[in-house]
Amino acid sequence: MISTVLTLLQEVNPPISTSAERYLLIYMVSILIILCGLIVVFFVVFQKRKNKLIMEKIRQQQQFEEEISNTQVEIQEQTLKNIGQELHDNIGQLLSVANMQLSILNTQVPEDIKESFTETKNVIRDSLGEVRALSKSLNSEVIANRGFQLSVQNEIERLNKLKLLNAQLIIEGNPENFKNSKDSIILFRILQEFLSNTIKYAKASNVSINLNYKQDSLEIKAEDNGVGFNETEIEKGAGLINMKSRAALIGVNFKLSSQVGKGTALHLVYPFRAETKFTL
Amino acid sequence: MSYFIDFVNKYAPLIWLSLEILAALTGLIVYKKYKHTVNKYFIWFLVYIVFMDIIGRYSYWVVGNGSLNFLQGTVLEQNYWWFTIFWNVASVLFFGGYYLKLINNKLRKKILKISLAIFLFISVFSILITLPKFFYGDINIIGISGTVIILQCVFYYFFEVLQSDKILDFYKSLAFYISCAVLILWLVQTPLTFFEMYNKAYDMDYVNLRNYINLLVISFMYITYTVGLIVSKPEYD
């Protein structure tokens, strides 16, 4: 009975939305939109968090790698220093004793072998000089004490004395801008590696090194006129990888370019920086 | 204020049609970018929406002396049936297929496929048993079950994004923009189906409110699509 009355009433007055219903609808819609907004906010926060974690991981990895290459350099320098010291203290001493004894013997030598005796003595004296120069270029403390430029000069003179090739050094600018002794060791090692490769593989007759001291950086150009190599084909050996990783360690811009038959050129740009904690 | 109400009532369908065209055109312009991804289907879908919407407006010409007035008095007089089939059902099926391609998890894919089949069954079945209503109004159950499907799709997708490294570049992925847009549209439009009985000329308070809400979410959806199409990078999907 009641329900039939209700249906009749409804047919007479079709239903009209009340303001309560409309407000409920507005409220619901706003809640839903806010919820969707919250989902997006959640995504952004989650992404930031995850990004941060990943960055931290990468940084740790980088630190670890830097530590390893630092250690490598340290070990290498230690080894070279030991060899240098051995050369200087043992072989150098033996050679100088031999030299002294030959000088004493000099007076008693018969005239007929005097000439060849003097020659032998000279060879020993030269070897002594050679061993001393080599030991100096191997020992990092000596490099640090003498400074970068003197060490390079020493190396060039040594190469010229060996008569393997004709080496020359050109210096521009003010060398006093460069004070970081620890970086100078690394730079020197890179150059040394380049020169030893030139001697070993390049069959070059000339090599020139150009040091250009600028206000805030040191530009080094080293060129030989050897056989060169094909940049795409060459297998990256320990030497090249070492040069690169050492360059990266002190922030040097490293570029090694070569063409078959046209020699090899090394271009380094080292921005000066303050002494670091890096220890040798 | 009343001017604003008039403006919205008069031009709302025109506004969202132009936004639909804007989204579809943007899609066609950047189509090359998405040629090799699943998003090309989405761009086709945007074009489909434009045509679907334009054809669906045939009922404007049925009233009075319009060129289609021979349809007066027939079941095709109103366009409810058109939008039920080609929007409520077709779009849910499209998004189901789209997300099936995006989601990798096998179990979720299986659940989604079964849900889609159930949805299709429910749609056909409910149309048949409430038959004349199909031509004179919306069928609530289709809207609600469609919302369930869309919610499933979006949440499965969000889960996968959160669990994988995709989260790092989620804002470069078109699927994320699509997901936000469809989530809001379906969540907000579903409650409107319960109020559909008030959508009559003598209840202008409700009709106006309904128009605002629709204008808000539909504009939001197409603007999000357009922005998404422009800023996304295809390699992140």
C-alpha cells in the first residue's frame, strides 16, 4: 500500500537532487582527485629516494676505484724507488769502486795496453753516470725534489746520451706556476711511458717535448717521427691504460693521436691544482 | 556567474572535442617517435576517439527540424547506445589490451585477460537483459565493471614501475601519463552514473554540476595526453 503511494508520488514529482547529495558528489570527486595527486606525489618521492641510493652506490664505486688506482700508483712508485736505490747504492757503488781501482792501476799499466785500458775506464765511468741518471729518473723522491722540469730535462739528456734518438725539449712560459710536486711525479711518469714506447716501438729518430706553462694550466706536447700506429686497431696495452688512468687521477686532459707512417703525438693539458692528500 | 554557467553549458562539448582533436593531432605529429612502441596503438585510439565523438553527436540533428529528424520516435533517437558500445565498452577493451602489452608479469596478465573476458560477457549480458534501457540511458554495471578493469590495469602498471628501474625515469614514460589520466577519469566519472537519474532538464543544479565535473576531468585527461605525448621518450616504455 505505502509503496504504491510512493511510486505514485514519484511519478507526479520526479526526483530532484538535494544539495546534500550534490555536496556529497563534490566531496567524493575532490577526494578522488586528491588521492590521485597523492599517488603521483608518492611516485616522485619514491623516485627521488631510489635515485639518491643509486647515486650513493655509484659514488662509493668511484671512490673504491680511485683508491685502487691510487694504491697501484703507490706500489709502482715504491718499486721504482727501490730499483732506483738499488742501482744507486749497489751497482753504482760497485762501479765507482771499479773506477777508483782502475784509476789507481792507471799508473802501473804498461804503455802497450794503456789506450784500451783508458777506454775501458771511460766506459766504466760512463756507465756509472748512466746508472746514476737512471736511478734519479726512477726514484720519485728525487723527481719531487728536483721538480718536474729538471726531471724531464734529465730524461732528455739521458736519451741523447744513449744515442738511440735525438731528443729535444722546448720550454715556454713561467715554470714557477707549477708547484704541485706529487702531481709532477705522475705527469713525469706519463711522459716517461710515452718516451719508453717511442724507443721500444716507434723506431723514431727524433722526439720533441714542448712544455708550455700558462697562467692556470700546463700544456705538454710530445711528438715523435716514428712509424705510428692505427688508433682503431691498436690493442690497448698496460702502458696506454696506465697513462690514461694516471691522467684521470690528477684531472689531466689526455689525448694520444697517431697515424701510420706519421708518428705519434701526445697532448696533455694539466690544470694546476693545490697539493692533494694523495701520498706516495 | 550565470554567464559562466551558460558558457560552460553551451561550449563544454565543443571544448572537449577540440581538446580531443588537439591530443590526436599531437599524437599524429609525434607518431614517428612512437612508431616502434606499443604507444602507436594509443595514437590510433586518440584518432578513433575524435571520429567516434563526432559521429556520436548525430543526435543534435535529430531534434526539431534537424536533417536526421526521421529518427525521431525510433530507438536511435538518443545516442546512449552509441557511447555505451563505442566508448564505455570499446575504450575499456582498448586500455585492457594496451596494458596487456605493457605488463610483463604473467600472473597479472592472466588475471587481466580473464577480467576482460568477464567484462565483455557482463556488458553483452546486461545490454540484452535490460534491453530497451540500452537506448535510453547508461547501464551502471558496465561503467562500474569498466572502472574495475581500468583500476586493475593502472595498479598493475604502477606496481611494475615501482618494482623495476623504470621508476627512475617514470616521468619520461607516456604510459605513466596515460595511467594518471585514465585513473582520474574513471574514478571520478563512476560516481556520476549513480546520479544519472537527476540528469534531467528540470534539475539544473545537478546538470550544471555534472557539466563542471565532466569538463574538469575530460579536459584534464586530454591535456595530460597531449603533454605526455610531447615530453615522453619512447625508449622508456
